[in-house]
Amino acid sequence: MTYRLAMFDFDGTLADSFPFFLSVFNTIADRHAFRRIDVARAGELRHLGVRQMMDHVGLPAWKLPLASKTFMAMMQDSAHDIPLFDGIADALRHLHGCGVQLAVVSSNSEHNVRAVLGPELTALVARFDCGMSVFGKASRIRAVLKACGAAPAEALYVGDQATDAEAARKAGVAFGAVHWGYATIEALRAHACATEFVTPVDLRRIAPAA
């Protein structure tokens, strides 16, 4: 199935920011008094959902906004070092060229999203809705639908976390799971993905065939 509106998560979906996340995690943990992680065993963390990860490191929900704010501030200083996944830029250009509206719904800041995308790709995005809690994306997805004049059946939210799948379900839109993100595809399959994307090139399937 093809879609008129493609909404994207950012970290782990468009941007390859997991290495940066690992590089700063323990600094953030020290600053906000929750447990450090063993970076050498980081691959194991990809099997944990956001809530499980918070339990694993002893991060209470009330501290999450503070830790997120610190992460975004640290990323702002390093945005020029964070790449997009190979093939993302070409996929976004292709979708835009085929008339698909593009949007980004991310818990990261709009400043960081724009900085990593760069001016050319930023100009292709019709709507940015950023800076919310990872648990608050459903209302933002609904806001993007309204702003873009799209019905839920015409839209797809593409992400890499169980929280993305949950947000899509609550907003009544299909969820597309990527294989290259923070969470494993096995973890995402437990959340009734409408479609999967093995590589960024596969995102071209969102657009109607020429």
C-alpha cells in the first residue's frame, strides 16, 4: 500500500545517532543520578523497550524530561558529526518528487533535526513536530494529520521503537518498522507493523509506482 503522507521518527530512523547516544549516556546518567551502562554490551539494550530501559538504569519517569533535555543540548553541540543513514537522503528526495508529503515527528528538538538533515532535505519536509516526550507522539501525529489535510488511512508513521508503534496505533495510522534502528526488528514485530523496511532504499515503496 502507498501513502500520501509519510511521517518519520528521527533518531534511529533517519539519523544514525545511536553511537552518539552511547557516547554521552553515562555522562547524562552521572548528571541525573541514574545507573550507567556497559557500553561494550550495548547491543543487548536494543532488545529493551523505552520503559524497560528506564527500569534497567533506574531512571524514574519524572527525570526523563530532564535527561532528554541534556541529551538534546549535547547533540546540538555535535550535530555536524551525526550522519543520516546511507540512502535516507535519496529516499526522501524520491518520495518528495513523487508527491508524498513528508513530516518529522520526533522527541528530539527541531533545531537538532534540521541541523542533521541540512538545508536541502529540511526544505522537503512539510511539517516538523518535535520536542515532545517519547510517550507523547500520538497527539503530535494527529496534529500533523490535521495540518497536512490527510486522513489516517492515507498516512504512515515510520519508526524504530515500540513507542513509535504505540503512538501510530493510538493515532489510527499505519506503522512502518525499520530494520536499522535502535530496537531490533523482532521486538518491533510484536506491535503489528503494517510494513517493514529492510534498508533505507525500501522507503521508496511508500510512494505510488511510477
